[in-house]
Amino acid sequence: MNLLIEWEYVVAAPIENDLCTRIRRSEQALMAHHEAVLRTYGLTMTQYTVLLTLSREGGMSGAQLARSCGVTQQSMSSVLTNMETKRLIRRETSPVHAKVQIATLTDEGQVLRDRAYQEVVILERALTDAFTPAEHASLCALLERATTVLIQQTRRASAPPTG
């Protein structure tokens, strides 16, 4: 298909048929739900992700958490300061690098993570119940494939031009 015909097809197609639009709408609905639930616990989505990540991985540096949560190191620094003030995490100097602070969950952070998770998991169960087991497995596989394509395309778009 030549580019002009492909472009005309894309422009003429209803926006509802656009996979990127559907993925974005689903992601926006998911985030809106999580943000509404987490707000009742005084948490942002990033703070909740930090709590989950630290509970699964143990102590981590701000740079590691920033990469894991998909935010900048500057943003993570602010998030961690706020969480430390709320006594959800503690930061201690790394035994390996004196300039690196390692964040770990406090007991208060663990309790809040558990309470918030009990609310968040309700949506997971509702989504799982909306599909048959075969549909659920298929949807998971399709989403993984879509994610792989999105990552590949992002890398391609980010790569310096060749030639």
C-alpha cells in the first residue's frame, strides 16, 4: 500500500477503530480508577507504585525507583521526600555508595500499601470476571504483544537517524 492511500485510510477510519486510541482510553480509565481509590488513602499513583515496588524488591535507590516507576530522578526525589515525611518509607545511606540513599518501607508504609491494595484488587477481580478464562488468557497475550510493538516502535523513534 503506498503512503498516500495508507494516509487516506487512516484519516477516513473512525477513531474508535484506532488501536492506540483504544489502548489510551483503557489506560486513562484504569488510571482514573486507581487515582480515585488511592486518593482516599492520601496516595498518588507514583507513591503507591513505590510502595508496591519496595514491598516486592526490598530496598532501592531513588534512581532505581525512578526507572521502575517511569518518572525522572528529580520527580522521584520529591516523591520520596514526601513519603519520608509521611513516615511511609525510611532512607538510609547505602553501605556500598556513601552518596546513595536506599529507601525501604516502614511498618506504616506496609500497612497503608496493604489497605490500598485491598481496594485496587477489586478492579482486577472485576476485570478478570468480565472474561472467560480463555478470553482472559488471550487478552493478556494480545496486550503483551501490543506492548512489545509499542516498545520497539519507541526505540526506533528514539534512535538517531542512520545514513
